[in-house]
Amino acid sequence: MTTPALDDPQLWESAGVRLELDGETAVVTLCRPERRNAQSPAMWRGLAAVGRALPGTVRVVVLRAEGVSFSAGLDRAMFTPEGLPGERNFLQLAAAEDKDVDDTIAAFQEAFSWWRRPDLISIAAVQGHAVGAGFQLALGCDLRVVAEDVQFSMKETSLGLVPDLAGTKPLTELVGYARALEICVTGRWVGAEEAVASGLANLAVPAAELDGAVRDLTAALLAAPRNAVNETKALLQGAGGRSYDEQRSAERAAQTRRMRDLAGLGD
């Protein structure tokens, strides 16, 4: 794979994010293994920039991480008086005006929300600990393949906060309200077996087989025609907000577009 000639990928990598392109696949790697891929606003800006910079030819995005842990969550230095260089710490952000706080968190959320774009399928390859922001980043993806040593935990509520990085809706959709509430409020660990059984993860494999399993899944996802995949994803994403009859109508409209496209009669 080659590093793409995009807007200053060196800055992304210095913040702990690396992007590699391989045909229709993009691989986004968290690359701060010495810090267990602890996250910072700079990392979030890098992740958001990667999403904006992806070429239109990309169909599958793989999110992975170097080292023993996917991500230990928010860099705890954000909670210290010193904070992180060039960033507001927790107390400074809490003291800001409401709109400033809202705008700041909205900007953070951009790093977590673009993975579900209708023109892409995203896969999180998760090993070791995925805590707080790490858990929510994995939840941002469409699919999750996990190593058997994975340990998810939503620690925000235990710290007096709430999960605010776009993770609460996908978590609830995947495991249901009651289990999502229990996972968030207790902050307990969720291992690979439970993750698969609850629908949180699609597949669990030995850690040594994680990359291979993701490559196999990527190949399977790329085997179907892109337009059919995008239409199917849109149907499934919207199903929760539609009635049964509305969903049937959406299916008919999507199939009409597909048949006309295949027959060479599309717009």
C-alpha cells in the first residue's frame, strides 16, 4: 500500500492517524501504540480530515489500530490542569459558553460519524481494550470484527460524564435499550463472546487471525456491484425509522432504480 498524496497526511500521522489506499479499500490506522492509542482532539481532527479526503473510488474502509489495544479512550491528560499542548482542558471547555461547548463537541463527533456514509462500508478491526472513545469509534463503523482478547467498556458515566461521541444510538440499535443502559451505567467489560452473541460484533477470531479475517470480509463486500450495495445499505439504515409499509415502498423504489440501471435505462 502507498500513502496517498492528500492534504498533509504527515500531520494526521503525528496526531496518531495513518491512511493507506489500496484500490477500492482504504485502511485507517490508529498509530499511537505507545499510548495504547489514547485519543485527543488532534486525533479526532485527523480522523475527520481522513473522511473528507477519501477518494470517491473507495468502497470499503477498514479501521484498525497498532499495538495491544485498539484504543484506551480519551487521553487522560485532558482532565489535568496542564492539559494537552494547544488544546483546551476539561475545565476550560466546561467554563465556555453553551454554543461554544456544543460546537466543540459537534466538531469532535465528526471523527466518529462519517464511517456510516451510504457510499462506504466500514469495518472496525478491534483487539485488546476499546474503552470509552475507543468503544464509540468502533461503534461508528458498520461492522466489527474482534480478536478473542477484546474488551469493550463505556467508562464515561462512571466518570460522571455521558458517552457523547455518537456512540449511544448504534449501541442501542445493536444490543437493545436495556443492555445498552446496563453497559453504559456500569462501565463493565464486554468480551468477545458476549459481543458476538449480543450483535455488537459480527465475528470473533484469534488475535493472530484478525487481519486475515478482515481481508476476507473486505473481499466479500467488494464482490457485489457497488450501486446495489449502496442501495441495500440505504434500505437497511432507514428501516428503523419506517413502518412496514413504508419499508416495502422503499424496497420497490430501490428495486426500480436497480432494474433500470441494469437495463441501461437509468438517469
